Amino acid sequence: MTEGSLSHLVVKIGGGDGLDLDGICDDLAQMAKQGTRLVVVHGGSAETNRVAEQLGHPAEFVTSVSGFTSRRTDRRTLEIFQMVYCGQINKGLVERLQQRGVNALGLSGLDGRLWAGPRKAAIRIVKDGRRMVLRDDYTGKVEQVNVKLLHDLLDSGYFPVIAPPAISYDGEAINVDGDRAAARTAAALECDTLVILSNVPGLLADFPDESSLISAIPSDRVAEFIAVAQDRMKKKVLGAQEALSWGVKRVVLADGRVERPIQRALEGAGTVIGD
Amino acid sequence: MTEGSLSHLVVKIGGGDGLDLDGICDDLAQMAKQGTRLVVVHGGSAETNRVAEQLGHPAEFVTSVSGFTSRRTDRRTLEIFQMVYCGQINKGLVERLQQRGVNALGLSGLDGRLWAGPRKAAIRIVKDGRRMVLRDDYTGKVEQVNVKLLHDLLDSGYFPVIAPPAISYDGEAINVDGDRAAARTAAALECDTLVILSNVPGLLADFPDESSLISAIPSDRVAEFIAVAQDRMKKKVLGAQEALSWGVKRVVLADGRVERPIQRALEGAGTVIGD
């Protein structure tokens, strides 16, 4: 980061159960009032699973040949996903921040082409030990961040709160991984640090034993730890690896269930990945 | 409107069944590309009713002592309302516009305090012939529009697509009537015209007989026609009355099921209220 430029911080709020959203918003509001230029990216996975079940279109997860799990996203799933992420969770966070005196403004990656990237033409998965190819899935990845939109909003005093989906180069809504999208956003804003909050204290060597927290991972050993990570944590470590490769200096996987979760993460609580 | 200032148009897209959202977005995209500074406000009532039913919290409607119908909005209803309005419908419109080459950006009234106003402390209703007071309802009205945010977005080439809820002066999400919010928005943007699209050709003297369309209502007779209007149309005429009182010259209640619905409305198809 060049001397004198403004420092930004991206905070990813996980979509698992148990995060203390009020506590997180207390912390965010305090930091915003102290002048940190904050951008929030959030998930909504657990609630999406519940709503999908209630709406009679239960969630399915697929495992790629490289071992990563992702949500099977047909068109109806995409609609439900948008309802929960862009409607319920995004506006719930905006309301909490507004009540704390912060002028939050919620967007999805579709809005203003904030997060653009390719839709995957095919997903190679493993199901019951057999390889299969899915072609009708609405998933993809973020390659481009509309940084000008974020800067304009921050310059005008707004606090951006961003949810998936992103937008494909053909203008379709696409499900993208929130951790990796947060990594891309942190890199685009030239952040020194990305904080990823979830409902565990960080990366655990022996999941779910919370006393097995791995407190630090040096940049050159991140790949090994992708193999150690279980389930959803795998993509968080992958997101961290990507963020570091794009110039972010430090990614902290931290606990979103505690008081002052972000300030604690910045003080080093959790799994600090990078320098 | 002062000579030389930019001309804006607010289009309200109703939330009833049967509107041709693709046709509406074709028309909007064409007009946007021709340079009209457009702002869309949309509803989502019919879909909210369906989703609320599926989620086991069916919609309830109450009738005020002055004869207007509105959605009973307890906290759970507000969540469902946000899912449908801000998630499904808003992002569905943004995606359609993006696919037509328009850089749409969806917001709720919460975002950036775009629509602020008082929450009603009490709603006086009539139920089974008896008067009652509701005190735990999350409804209110829009009094202030963040016009600077809309101008900044329009100046940067974005196309704002706005959904209820609004934000109360205490920072709570509040359900507001979309037609009246559109009226307030059109007035704040100093629009000459507000177009309100629904699934009927306009105000019908003998609902649902579509041949009984009332083609014009002069400004000084709007109040009489609020009495003529049935159900949801009542608030559209009320919104029109408010828009006129705030300086909008003409409100067109028009058919959202036809081709080129907005350009047809501007040519006078539908019920033209005002000069």
C-alpha cells in the first residue's frame, strides 16, 4: 500500500449458525466511527438450507473432483439463495448497522456489476464414488470487483455490505463462494488484512476440538493446511491462499461468537495466515 | 422543473400476478439507453403471500378505519417481506436489466437511508365490524428520500431499482406502501410524470370489467375516485393524489401486461391523473 493512501478492511461474516451478529455489528460500528474504511461480505448458508427445506426444495451439496464441497445451484436454488442472502441476511445486517448509527448500504454482486466473473460451463463432481459432470449449475467465481463503486460509496460515507450472488459475464446471477469473493474484494481494495469470521475459533487441527486451534500458518505452507481443513473451512483456507497470492498480507480466520470479534482478530486471535 | 435540468422518470412495477416483467424490462432498457434518467420502484405482494404461506406464516390483511387495506406486518412477516422484495424480486429485476445491457443497482429503502420516515405507533383497524388498535406492527411511511444518493448513482451510470422496506427514524425496517413511496420518490426527483404499472389497464369504474377503464381524472377530482377504487387500487389513487400535491404533474396508472408498457403509458394509455 502506498504511503498516505487510505487503509481498508474487509470483514467476511460467515453464514453458519451461532455467530453473534449483534456483537459483530457493535464492533463494526465502533470501528467505522473511528474512521476505518470497512466493507462487509457475508454468507447465509445455514439459513438458506432451512428455508430451502421449508420451501420444498431442500439443499444438495456436491463435492468436486478436487475435494471441495459446494451448493448445487439450479435456478430455483438460486432464487431461494437470493431471498436469504440478499433479502433476509443482508437487510438484517444493514438494519443492525443503521441502528448503531452507521449508514450501511447493502448490495449483491449483481448490483452495479460489483462482482463479475465467469459462470462455470461444467462442474466435475464425484458422487457415490463415480465422476459426473453438471452443466446446468449457476455457479462461478468472482474475477472483477467494481472497486470504483466501493470507493464512491465509502467516500460518500456509506458502509457497503455485500452478499453473493455475483454476475456472470453473460449477465446471469451466479452463486459464488463468499470467502473467495471476500478475498478478491480485499485484494481489489489493496487491504493489508482480511478477517473471516465463522462459528469456530479458527482452523482446528482436530475438528471439532476447539483446543486444537492452529494459531499461525506461514504464507509458504498454506497449501498443506487446505488438506488439513474440513468441509467449509477448506474454502476459507483456499480463499486465504488466494488473498495472499493477490497481495493481501494477512488473513485471520477468527471466532464470530465472541465480543469484539474483529478487533480481537486484528490483535491476533484465531488462525493468522500470512506474515 | 427548471429549464435545462435533467428530466427523471419514476416507474412503479406492481407486485400482483400477471405483469410481464421481461416486457417491462425491455421497455426500461430501451428508454435508459435513449438517455432517460429512470428510477424503478417495485412491489412483490402476490409472491410474498405465496412464500409466507409456504413458510407457515400466512399473510394477514387489515383494513384501517379510513378504509385502506394493508399487510399485517409483525416481525416475522417483515423478514419474509424482505426475502421476497429485496431478495427474489429486486435481484430478479436487476438481473433482467443487466442482461439487457443496463447497469442496474438494487436497493431497499433501508440502504443508505434511501427512504426514511416514521413507524406508526398504532394502527386503528376495523375487524369483524369492531375497532381495534395494533401496536406491534412494523409499518410506516416515507417522508424523506435520499435524493443525493439517487443522483450520485444516476450520474455514475447506474439504474436504481428500489424495494420496500423503508427505514424508520429509529433505524427499524418498516413496511411502506410501494405506490406511495414511488409518489414520494417521483416528487423528490421533481418528475413531471410517475407511471404506476399493475395487472389491470388502469382504474376501472366497474372492477374487474376492463372495458370500464376511466381514461382521465382531473387533479381536482382525485379524492372522489379514491372512493371509486377497489382494494389495492385505492392506494394507487391515493399515491397519485399525494404525488400531485407534491408537484408531480401527471400520474399514469397503466397496464403492465402489454408490450412497451411504459412508452404506451407516456402516450396516454391507462388512467391519466392530473393535467
